[in-house]
Amino acid sequence: MIKSKIISNFSNILIIILLNLILQSCEVKTESEVCDEISCSAEALIEDGNKFMASTKFQDLSFADGNTQSGEKAHTGNFSVKLTKEKPFGMTYIIENFQPDEHFQASVWRLSENNNGVLVAQAEDVNKYYINQGEYSIKDNKGWELLMLDIIVPQNVKNEILKVYVWNPDTVVPAYFDDLKIRYFPQTQGLKE
């Protein structure tokens, strides 16, 4: 009788665990809609120091402008990108052969004194496509602001180069950027963080 109670309790625990696993696998997760993602934390540089390393399935595994790395401030880790009058562009990533209706979402954390600095996406020909975002959606307790940019490729743009980067047009006050993330979605699906 004691043996049958132990087996019964064990069976009940197993059933609860299995039901829990099944329920977890059925949850709708917006992350699963993302086809691919690349991020730049400004932590690691490629040997020559000209590019930031990234881990991803995107074609190119690096972001340009490694010479903007700074240890002065960081959202996460030990480094960020410091953009100044002398170095106004950073964390540049190039996506080749993007097509109409493709959807990307870029986000980056910014720290600045006067909200200077923007997140930009542009086609090689800026007359065909150019968008930027300088307004933040979230501000953390350390003053870092999250900029988010939805990039939906218009119908008149095909087989072009898309650049995603951060830019500080202010010639006096520096801006810091960290944790740039670019997500790719099938067609015009998307998500908000």
C-alpha cells in the first residue's frame, strides 16, 4: 500500500511536470516571429580595431566604426560608443539586397545631456529611403534612453544597400550609444520590445 502511494504520487508529479512543459511550449512568444537578429554591445573589436564583433546569423558579423569605442560610460558591460564632432557616426551595419516590404526593427540605448544623437536607417540613395529616430521610448534609472526604429522597405526600393547606424550631429556635446540590436521579420510583421 505504501509502495502504491509512492508510485501514485510520483505519477502525479510527472503529470504535473509534463502539463507544465506542454503549457510552456504553447505560449505565444513574439520572439519566435523574429527571423534573425544581430546586436552590437560595443564590447569586442576585431583584431585591427576598426569593427565591432557581433554574434548572429546575419551575413556580415561586424559593425563598422570600432574606433568610436569608449570605456567612459556603458549601458551594459564595460564599453559603449562615444560620438563627437570628430567622430559623429558609429555602430554602422550594412544590409545588402534588401527588398520591398521587408521589415527590420532597430533599437539602441543612448546617453546624452540634451537628447542629441539619433538612430538612422537609410538606403544608399537617401532620396529613396531615409528615416531616423531621436525620441526615446523608455528611460532607465541611469539615464540611458531606448531609441526604436521600425524599418519597412518601400515599394520603390529593391536590391539596394540599407545602412543602420547611430549619429550625433551635435558638434559640442558627445552622445554615447550601447547595445544596438537589429531584428529582421518576414515581410511587414514586427514587434515592440
